[in-house]
Amino acid sequence: EGHEVGCHGMSHRTLADLGEEAFRKELQDFQELMREILGGVKIKGFRAPTFSLNQDTKWALPLLREFGYAYDSSVFPTRIFLNHLYGIRNAPRFPYRISFDDPGKEDPNSELWEFPAALVKIGGYRFPASGGIYLRTLPFLFFKWSLKRINREGSFFIYLHPWEWDTGTPRISLPLFSRWATYSGMKGVLTKLEGLLKTFPFSRMDDVLQKIV
């Protein structure tokens, strides 16, 4: 129906957990599965679970090019207080040709584009406005204002998992903070998403990148 299909892995394990060989196997399995389902549709984009691309997992970038990917979307261009799962401090905030030696830097000769998660810059600080927990928990007016501010400079994307708007999602036992981060704000997500769709013109990521290039 015109949507773009991308790759988010096969097991939702981070790049660090997978390691190079297991990651290669997942890319191969995904490629074969998509060929079976979609035929000749080319898969252009990849996002690592938990934005797990960083200096320790940059070995993933040559593999993505080997499998024919045109862009990655696994860089979260800051470090968040109390969140040590992901983030590359001071990485570019807008799409750039990613360096295979340092994923937080641009390489004009790189064959792979990076479309980083959306951050709004306020008073020299970077705040996330990209989706997931941030869309669920931040006030809608602040979130919309942040995206408008970002959009003055360039393009952004929103990410969201289907379970994040399903209040019937089965709950598992988690520590207090993790439970809040995982399950809070589900009830209002679709209303917020509808508001964003009425405010901004959205498109496929590959189309947006093609216009930038």
C-alpha cells in the first residue's frame, strides 16, 4: 500500500548481544524471508534494536552495505541521564553520510546514510523528541513544539511499536522505573499520533533521504 519496509533484526537483540557473526546471520535470514514474502522489493533501511549502534558496534556498518542497505537509522545523537542503554554524544542531528570508523561523525565519501533519532536543541542541550517513551510520556504540546523547532532545520522521524498504543498489552514484572518507562502513557498515544499527522506532512524515509541527496 505504499509503505516502506525496513529491517529491525530478527530477534530484537542488541548489536552487542548478537556479535558480528550472529548479526550477519540475522541479516541473511531477514533477506531470505523478505524475498519469500515480498519478491523483488528492495529493503533499503535498517534500525538496530535499542539504538545499539555505537563505537563498540561499528562493525555492523560494513555488513549493512554488504547486504545492500542504503541507510541506517540506529544512532541516538546524545546520551540521556539515567539511560545508559544507547546514545552517541554530539553525533549529527540530521541525516548524514556515516563514517565507518566513527559512527558519530560524517564521512562525505561514505556509501551509507544515517538518519538519526530526532532531538530538539534548547539552550545548548539536546532533548529527545523521537517517539516511543518520549511520545508516550511527554506532553503533546511540548512534543509538537519540539518537532516544529526541529523541522525548521531539517527532517525528523517518529518511531513507535504497535504494543505502545495497546493498553491490553500483557504486563510482565519489572523494576519500578522500567515498568513506568515501558507501560506509561499508552492510552493517549493514538490521539497524539493523530495530532502529529494533522500537523506535519509525513513520508517514507527512503523518499525523504532521496530528496536530501
